[in-house]
Amino acid sequence: MNYSVKTKLSCEQVIAAALKHFGEGGVGLDVTGQGDDCVTFEGGGGHVEITVCQKEGGRRSEVSILTREWDYQVKEFMGQIKG
């Protein structure tokens, strides 16, 4: 499933929040890739791919999320960063 959300957080803040939510200490998925504007997790027979793009002169970010098997947790995460 594909999701998208806008946030006032920077790329770095979104990636940090994703690592906390989906990684060790959170959902417990394995980080399989990470860059300045993206992070990928796998586990439990599914995956979560998050890509962040800065908009409006860096004042807002658009977050694109592709997932399989982790829709509920993705919606929780979107609720945390939305704004």
C-alpha cells in the first residue's frame, strides 16, 4: 500500500522518527537501507520504505511510504509526524 503525508519536520527529523518507530525499540524491524532522505525496513514477512522530499523552501516535507504487512504501524507513524 502507498501512503503520503505532509509534515513540518525536516528530512533528518522524519528519518530519526522512523528509526525510532519502526526499528529497534519500536516495532523491531531490521533497517535494510538508509540515506539522507530515505530509510527501508524489513521483517515479519513485510517491509516499509520511507522517502522524504523537502517542499516550500524547506519549511515542509512530503513523506511517501510504501508498505506491505505494516499498514497499521504506518498509520500510527503518519499520525505522529503529520502537521
